[in-house]
Amino acid sequence: MTAPDMPISSARVGEVLGQIETEMTPRRLLAYASGLLLDDEVYLDDARPGGVEMMPAMCAAIEWPLSDGVATSERLGITLAQYRSVGVHGEQDSLFHRPPRMGERLKTTGVLETLKQTRAGILMTCRYDTVDADGAPVFTSYNSGMFRGWRLDCDQAGTSTRQALPAATLDDGSAATDLIAVPRYLPHVYSEGGPIWNPIHTERIVALAANLPDIILHGTATWALTMQSVIRHYADGDPRRLQRFGCRFSGMVIPGEAVTVRHRAAGGGRIAVDALDVRGNPVLTNGIAEIGPR
């Protein structure tokens, strides 16, 4: 799919991508955690005091109806096919202001925050604000993507409200590691439990047609599994202590293989984290987690 003949208009920056409401039902919370094959009681026992907790990466599933490309492609004045043919998920950075509660209703608003021209194409960042019934923030996500080969009508438009991820490297051998198996069927289960669906993750004929080597695990699923490794190691398994988790998406995970998560305490409640595929290629890079007190 070729890029549009005309440059993308910077006037689109600041436009609202839509609003959605999500009820935090036991069914929805349980399904998401089960879609990742997690067996932690905190995610699976809705009869526990206070109810089941939201696996924090579920924020991406709540935001998905606004980030699946439909609203964004409309705002950019392109087709959904064009959007999906060249768009690459670049970063996911989520801030957790307080734990959601089972049974409450949340409202999420998406905004196209910035567009920037780079050598590779246009870098787009969208912000998703999720609030409770009183309008108080629950979580905020910044989702960046690259449109390869596309042109913007200026160098940069919009100002990001995000604090950039600090540089972090784990190549000096000092990191602890966690090997996570990725069953061949995980993308299928995650697609339905999320629900976050794109056929390149579940239908091999579509993946091969897109010049991929095979079906690939959702980036948000790799992000979630890496996040859970950090929660278990540094937050005593308590997802309510996670205050931020962000990283760059740098590679693909083939279902049926495994992911090696590397992490190291970086001081001040921060954890440096990344992930590698079975060949040692980076999958997630420049990752940072922030853990609050008990």
C-alpha cells in the first residue's frame, strides 16, 4: 500500500479520537488475565476482599476501541487499509494514578497529541486519558507509532505532555532474567480475552501476505507479560503498586517460542527492563517501570 499523494495535515493534531465507557465487570477483568494465561489469585479470584484487581496492562485493551486505527485514520484523512499497511507500534507508556475498582465505570478519551516528520516517516503520538465517574484520573497512556515513508506538511506539530522514557541499557550482564514461554495458541486466547484482534496475530495466511515470517504475538501481550514479570519480582505480586510502565517495541515474538525478560533495580523505585527473543534479538527496549511503596 503506497503512502498518500498529499502530505498529512498537521492541523489534525489536537483532535479528539473519541470517547468510550468501560464497565469493570468481573467477566471483563477475569477474561483479560486469563487471555495472558496468568494464574495469579489477585487477577482471578473475584470473591477476594475488594474483588479482583485489574492486570495493569489491561489499560491497552480498554483503549483499543480508540487505538485500533479506525478513528485515527479518519482524522488523518486516509483509509484504514493505508493506516494498517504501514503503521508500526513504536512505544507504549502508561501511568497508573490509582487502581481501578471492580464494578466501576471508566471513561476513556483519545487525543491525537503530536505528529513529527522523521527520515523514516511520520511519528505519531496519541494520548488516552481514563477517568472515573467523578472525572478523577485512573490511568493515562501514550501510544506512539511510525508511518513509514509518509510525509507531514511541516517538521513537527503539537507538544507532548509525556515525560520521555529515560535511557536504560541492560547489556552489562548485571540484570536478572526471567524466561517466559509463549505457547503457539497464546495469540488466539489473548485476542479473545483482551479483546484485541488483528489477523496478523492469529491467521498465518494474513501474516505471510504481510511479509511477516509467521503469526506474531501482539506487542501489547509481550508488554503485559514483561510487566507481570516486574510486578512479581519488585512489587511482591501486587499490581496496585505499579505506577508506570513504558517501553519501545523493537522486534517480534513468534508464538511457540519464548521471551527472556531482563530487569534490574535502577534506584528510586525505578526498574530498568527489556526483553529478547530466543535468538537474542531485542523485542522490548528502553523499558522503565516505577513501583510505589507497599
